[in-house]
Amino acid sequence: MAKKPKKEENPKVHKDLEGFKMSINSFGEISSSFSIEKLNEFLNKNVEDKKLKDREDIDDIKEGKSSDS
């Protein structure tokens, strides 16, 4: 029995990432429909960094304050 081709569906994504697509070409290079800066901004806003969660000055870092001032 022949396999039916899968219908290509768009994955469910966060509303801020609507239209986001990634692909890998034949050379192994990753291409994306969003810029790296936009992806990093989204991740910084929505994902907790486990390495920094126990730091006391994390709120200052998130607000953009430096510890030097």
C-alpha cells in the first residue's frame, strides 16, 4: 500500500513569531525568515536564562542598568 503524502502544515508558534520559517540548504547553512536580532529580542523577552536566574542584579540587567553606575 502506498503512503499518502503528508499535508504540509504550519507549526503552531507564538503570536510574535507568526511567519517564522527556518530551512537548511544543501551546504548545511541555516536560513531564516526572521533576522537574528529579532529572534534574540524575542528569546530575551520570553525565555528565562537558567545561568542568570540566581543573580541578585538580574533585574538591573534586564532594565539595561549597568552595575558600574
